[in-house]
Amino acid sequence: MAKYKSQGIILVFLISALFCSSIPNQVSKKIRLVGKWGGKTDNISIIMKFKRDSGFIEYLPFNKKVSFTYRIEKDSILSISNGLNKSLHIIEFLSEDKFILFPYPKKLNSEIIDLIDQVEFVRDNCDKK
């Protein structure tokens, strides 16, 4: 009986350690996102500004600005919500100052937010730390 109890404790410890080991990576990716980023597709310039848990997307020349909240899920999935719509994207950092978003296979769509998929975003030089 004591053998099974100790195995159960070890199993719980290993699962906890595995779960906690992914948290620092999610936090570091979130910290890397903080700042102002710019990208361009066809005739549309896109500015994304990330704060701690929120941000905005601005589309130029339309002067359309959308506020959102975000979080990093499962280490590489960016979840963006503007209150009405939620969108999931796979985030891939190409370098310290460059990332690209890809559509997540099981995403809930929003046309406004989906314009950011497959656009290469570069950090604004003023935001370098």
C-alpha cells in the first residue's frame, strides 16, 4: 500500500514539474511581444501594439483601430479577443525583433483579426530594450 502511495506522489510531482516547466516559456514569449510592431500586406499597413495583457491593431490607410486582450496558450498559440470575437494564431518568432502569425487550425474567425495572418511583423526601433 505504501509503495502505491509513494508512486502516486512521484507521479503527481512529475506532472506538476512538467506543467510548471512550460509556464516560464509562455511568460517569456509574452514579454517578447510587449511593444510596437509593424507589418504590411498589399496596400495595408498594420501596426500592432502589445501591452502586458492587452493591445490594439491599427490598419492604415483606413485608420481602423481595434483594441484586444491576448494571452499565449500552449507555448506558441496566440489567443486574441476583442470582446466580440476570438481568434487563435500560431506565433513563430523569426528573430528577436521579428515574428509571423499563422492561422490556427481550430480557430474562431474574425475578418478584422484574420488580416494579420501570414504577415511578417517587425519591432518598431523605438521599442528596442
